Amino acid sequence: MMPDLGKYAGSVLSAYGASIVFLIAIVVLSVVQSRRAKAALKDVEDRRND
């Protein structure tokens, strides 16, 4: 199923690999930031209600 990439196979496959790594990193960082923001918002709301 993989096309013949010839002499560019290494470059193409490493570019795919790097792209996948960067996409995973962006998703992980987004989830971490979201959790931090939710925790900070909950903390502010708890202090406001006390």
C-alpha cells in the first residue's frame, strides 16, 4: 500500500514522523493547559463563594 518513494523515502518518512510527533505534542500541551485553566477557574470560583 505504500508508494515507491525512491531516493526520497528517508526524507519523506522522517517528515511524516516529525509531523506526528509535533501533533501529539500539541494535543498533550493543550490538554495540560486545559486542566490547569480548569483548576485555576475552580480555585477562583471556590474563593469567591467562600
